[in-house]
Amino acid sequence: MLPEPTLPVLSAAEAGTAEASHLQRWALVAGVALALWLVLALFSSILLPFVAASGIAYFLDPVAHQLTRLGVPRPVAALILIIGLIAVGLMVVLLLYPLIAQQVGVLVAHLPDYVLALRNVAQRLVTDLQARLGPDYVNSKLRDLIASQGGAVLSFVAQALTRLITGGVALFNVAEVAIVTPVVAFYLLRDWPRVVARADSWLPRRYAAVLRAQAQEVDRILSAWLRGQLLCCLFLALFYAAGLTLVGLDLGLIVGLAAGILSFIPYVGTITGATISTALALAQFPLWSGLIRVALVFVIGNQFETYVIYPRFLGDRVKLHAVWVIFALFAGGAAFGFLGILLAVPMAAVLGVLARFWLRRYLESPLYLDPPSARED
């Protein structure tokens, strides 16, 4: 048997004076980035419960920390919080599922009536335009085309809304998400301080202080965004659902809830909810008063979001521009599907912090500060 090879051992003094080359540093960064990309590319189909559990543990860690300061052991605090989260989720499902199922039934039963009513509205509008502008501008073929397309648009919107609802229910009924996520979230929440400490111990000593500072900035931005968006989505979902139901819109509950949930994408929730509600109001209400009431709900909700919710819970603390968030969500969804959507905002926060850090370094470097050289005559 051949003797095992022995590796040279550096003394403490030699280890203290040894320095990594630039090539080694860039190789480490590239290796870590490549490893993360390969994990996402190869295991994206099974990572959803683990990413969701990580988000739950990250979100609940401050509450668990407060419970431990009150004398509750960390495992007990984690168990209490996970059980409470499961109880809240079950309560929401038990309360909303019958109402949503009933409204989906209404949508399916009345969809032909909605299409016919919207087609009649479009025909009346085109007829009025033809009477005012004359047949040279609006002829009968254009009138029939607009009427038929109006019904097709409403049919498409209704089918898309039905697929969204049934797809969301199917997503949350998947066994791996419903069972694996709480278990993994409990273990992560229980061991979160140790996980953070272990990751901190692996930081390169030369850049540990800088990396900790950037990580704290990411944590500040991400936690503020998550808390603010969660409260914003909750308030808007309750407001839109209650408001549209009170004005008499048949599908007001599910449209309002969908608009509120989609509000985590800037402007998308309000625009989507207003568009669907307008189409449904045109098909349901014979008079313009119903459409005005529906529009008033979204105007009030938008003003509430702009002048109350956003300044109070988000404001200048969250340095994530709306365009950057929208791009990140669409890019993450295109790359990794629903998993990419979950990871989009954290990655956007990390990249935003790194971009601002490197911009500050650039503005302080000779590359930016060097004066222009004097030209020789």
C-alpha cells in the first residue's frame, strides 16, 4: 500500500503573511456564482418548498428573537410561530375557499351573458360614434369588428382569471409545498442564528467587514420591502374586495383579492384589477353609475396606496426602484418560473446594494478622479 501523500503545513507566521492573488479571488467569486447557478438550473423543480421555507424563517426570525429575549427557548419559539402560521393559513383557506368557489361558479355560469352584454355595449358606443362622426369614419364593418373583439377580450380575461385562481389553488394544494415547507421552515427558524454565524465564519477575513456591511444593507432594504409590501398587499386586497363587493360587482371578492395580491408588482395589481372590474361592470350594470362606482373604488385605493401606505411602510427606506422590481420579477419568472419570482426581489436587493457599492468605489477611485491630461502644443 502506498503511503498517503502529505500536504505542506504553513506555520502561523507563514499563514499570516500569505496573500491570495487576484486570480484566486476572482476564481472564488466565479466558482460560487457558477455553483449557485447550477443548483438553480439543475434542482429548480424541487427547490420551491426550501426557498419558501427560507423566506418564512427570514421573515419570522425577528419575532422569534423577541420571544427568546422573553425567556422562551428558541426551539419552542420556532414551533409556536410555525404552528401559528399554519393555523392562520388554514383559517384563511377555510374562510375564503367557499366564497371563491362560489364566485368561480358564478363566473362560469354567467360568462356567456357577460360576453353578450359587453358586445351590446360596444355596439351602442360604435353606433353613437357613427351617428356623430358619420359613416365615412365609422362604418358597419368596424362596428361589428369592435363588438366581436370586445366579447373576445372579456372571454379571454375571464378564462385567464379562472386559470389564475385554479392554478393558485393547485399550487397551494401540492403535497410537497404543504408538508415539506413548514417542516423545513421550523428547522431553519430554530437554527437561524447558528446558520448566520456559520456563514459569517466562512467570509474571507480580508473582506469580512465590507461583506458584513453590505449584507446588513441588503437585510435592511429587503426586510423593509417585505414588511411594506406584505402590509400593502393585505390592505389593498381587503379594501378592493370589500369595496367591489359593496358596489355590487358579482365577482368583486376574487377580483379585489387578486388585485391586492398582484400589488407586490408595482402598478400591475391596480391596472389589472381596474381593467377586469371595468369589463365586468360594463357587462353587468345597465347604467354608467355602476361603472363609476367601480372606478371610484380603484381611485380611492390608488390614492390610499400612494399617499398613506407607501410613505408609511416603504418610503425612502426601500431603495428598489419600481422598474427594477418589475424587471427582476419578469426576468426571474422567465428564467426559473415561480421559483424565480420568489428569488427575484432578494436578488434585486443584493444586486442593487452591490451596484451602489461599486459605484461609490468608482467615484472615489483614480479612474473617475484623474484630471484630464494637458495636451502638448
